[in-house]
Amino acid sequence: MKRIYLYILFIVLSFLKTNAQAIDQKWLLVLKTDSLFVFVDSTNIKYVEDQITIVSLTQFRHEQFIASFNCEAKLIKSQILFNLSSKKYIVLGSLYYDMKLKIIGENSHPGFSFGNEAFSSSIDDDNIMKALFSKSVEILSIDTLKYHNKMVSRQEEKLQTLIDKTTKTNTNSQKDQIIPKENTSNGIISNNSQSRTNIEVGGEYNSQNEKKIRGTIFSDGQKFCFQVSSWKIKRQAENEVARLKSQGLNAFIIAADVPSKGGIWYRVRVGYFSSVEETETCMRNVQ
């Protein structure tokens, strides 16, 4: 493929150097402004895979000073490569002519690589390139929609890959992360209804009236339960509840607002028991 493009480049540059004749009917006008005319050579449009090579001619109404050559140019012939998928372009080489159609300078990309990363300029950002591209596609009768869909598909694949990598990274990070547990070794839990939200506790246990009996054992005055752990992240608490339930235990969550410790904590409890002794027996089995 690279050989084909290099061959095309050689042929076109040779053509540009040896054919500086006046504009004839093979040159199709694609754009006209107050300062210039832009033409495309209808006999020299090449289409390979998803790339189009053309030769354009820009004619200025008045000569333009070209600083790099320190002289004025009337015409510029260029070889341009369009990429259909990315809708970008690159100018492979240009020849500059004066009023007498004498070459006054040239520039090119001798070390150019035909990889997609070389197409750094958007066609839509340049009115001249947009006009040249549209006319070339029209002459070749190319359905650009399929290339657009291909590009969108590639972008979606890249986005999905990025999402998958991010999800995997976040999952691994959460697995490796040490989630802080709330220390409940002392103090009585407030009975303030605004500081606690009962998430899964059934009607047989009134968490609003509970008091700490000792250690991690709590009672509402009728039933008893004990706390296994307390988590800042709800999902971690839910995972702990699922693990305990898989062991046949009646596990549940109580959410408590603890401003001094950063807000809501999700407390994993096991219940309900009729006495402290029964509660302690179950605690020993769980531990």
C-alpha cells in the first residue's frame, strides 16, 4: 500500500513540475471568493481504500507575497490526500508559480507516513478543503455515509474499551481498598429519629428505642441484636449482609447519621434474640 502511495506521489509531483500550463476544461471550479479561485483536476483524482488523492489549483486575483520564498505567487498547485473515515486531510506537496507560470518554489513531505495519525487537519475547518473534498466525492460517486458509520463504530468501540478498562480499574481498586469501619465500642446510639434511618429492620424490632447493652450488643427493650460491622459505603454493607444471610443468619442494615465521623454509616446487624446470653452465643459462632 505504501508503495502505491509513493508511486502516486512521484507521478503527481512530476506532473506538477512539467505541466504548468494555463487553466483548461479539465480544471473544475469548486470555489470562488473575492480574492481567489479554487479548481480541482478532474482527470487526476485517485481513490484507494478509504483515501482520495487529488491535485488542486488555487489562482489568486492578485499576486500574493509568499514569505518563505520572498516573492509573489499567482498560482499554487497542490497534491492533497483526504481520509474518508476521519474526514481529515494533509497537503503532500505544493508548487508555487508567478505571473509567467514559472515555478518560484515548492514544499513537500518527503518522509511522510500514510498512517491515519498523519491526518491532523479537519476538512470541515477549511472552506477550500471542504469544497475540494465535496467535488472529489461527487466525481467519484462515493457514499461517504458508510465511512462515517465506520468511524462512529470505531469511536464507540474505543469508548467501550475505555469504559471497560475504567470499570475494571475501579472494581480492582474497590477490592484492594481498605474501607474504614465505624468504631462502636462505646457510647449509646441516639434515639433521635433524624439521626437514624431503618433500612431493613422488620416490625418486631424498634430501632428508634434501642440502647447499647454492652460491647456491640443492642436492644430495643424487647429484642436483642448485635453489630457485626459498620461501613461508609453502602454497597460494602450490603455485601456483608448477603454473606451473613448465606450462613443462615438474619442480617440487616441500619443507617446512622454520625456527623462527627463524616455523615451516614451503614451498620450491619444480626438479630433478633430473646436474651443477652443468646445473643453472645450467636456472636461467638459468627466470629
